[in-house]
Amino acid sequence: MAEMSIGEVARKMGLRSSAIRYYEKLGLIPKAPRLSGRRRYDERVLERLAMVRFAKHVGFSIAEIKVLLRGVDGRPPPERWRKLAAEKVAQVDAFVMQARTIRQLLSETLDFQCPKLVERGRALPAAIGRQPGPRRLSAHATASDSRRRRRALLPTGRR
């Protein structure tokens, strides 16, 4: 098996050498043996880096990639992949559902010049309060901010 330098591996994979060192430090790829102080990689590292790249591309975190590749030199066991992929599909489905809800709510507001959050007895869905989003201010903070902005717009003598 031909050995490659870190630069050769980086060029073949379209990565920076620093990324390869980082993946090695995290344990995503095995530590390379050194020859005269320089890392030397065999061909297997290319497949391992391809797996890391694919997993990152489909949304796996570094922690999830570690779980996927833990304890194996080559490809991860199919049952491990299926389990992690099924979990990721469920996360993506939840994300898509949330995005559709947000899109629908935003689209509904486009019909109004000044949309109301409660209209004809219909309030926003309770789930919205649990969704991540902009920081909510108390009514007092909102009123204070509003007064401060108005004062800033007034001419100096009228404050």
C-alpha cells in the first residue's frame, strides 16, 4: 500500500491539512504513523475521510460521527448506520414540519398591512411559545424601548 503525506491526502480529498489534523485529534481518523516526524497515511484514510464528509453533509454532528465510527477501522456496521440514520431522519422531519408551520404563519401575515397576533378569537398555536426564536421582551421592556426610540427622534429641545 502506498503511503501519502498529509498534503497528498488533503489534495485528494479537497481538504486542508489542518482539517485532517483536527479529525485525527478528535479520533475520527486513526493517528497516522510518522516517518522522520511526518505523518504517513495509507489508502484507507481516504475512505474514512469520505465517510466523515458524507456524515457531515447529511447533518451529523461531530459527536454523532464519533459514535458512528467508534471502534471500527473501515465502514461502520450497517445496523449502527441504520439506527443513527433513522434518528437523523426523525430530526430532519421535525425540522421540516417546524419550517412549514413558520412559513404558513408568515404567509398568513402577508395579507395584512398590520397583522394581529390574535384575530377573531384565534390565537397563535401554543407550540409557538416553545419554539426557538427571537428573544421575547416583557410588556414593560417593550413599552420602555418604544418610548426611548420616540424620544430619540424628537428634536433636542423637546425631550
